[in-house]
Amino acid sequence: MRIVLVIVVLLLAVVAAFAVQNPGIITVQFLHLSASTSILMVIVVAFGIGVLVGFLGGVPTSLRKGRRVRELEEEIASLRKPSGPPPPVTP
């Protein structure tokens, strides 16, 4: 988990450095819409969308793993229950 945090921090630092070094105003066009904004906003929004898409791509796997864990926990619980009367104690 720490390695992922380090990678995320480094990636954010690279994006921030790029954004600070490119403070220009640009015109962004999408379909019939257009707006003038700083390149910093474009970079931050694009990065955020990329993170969101990456996160959403991992959601199905996470849900499947969670379901499998619950199934295995139920199986373990059923195996721990006694299945019949205890065996007689012989002296």
C-alpha cells in the first residue's frame, strides 16, 4: 500500500510541476461549446477524469472479490458448526 501512495504522490508532483511551468490561457472546444481557461485547469480536470476512469475500471473486480470473500466466510462458518451429536467419551 505504501508503494501505491508513493507512486500517486510522485505522479501528482509531476502533474503539478508541469502545470506550474505552463500557466498560459487556452481555448477549449467540445462539440459546440468553447471556453477560455488556464492550461492548469485542463490538466487537473483531465487528470481527475483519468483517475476516475481508472477507479471505475477496478470496481467490478473489487465487487467480485468481496462477494467471493463473503462466500468463503459463510463456508468456513458452516464447516465450524457441529454436524451431529458429539462422539461418546470412552474412559
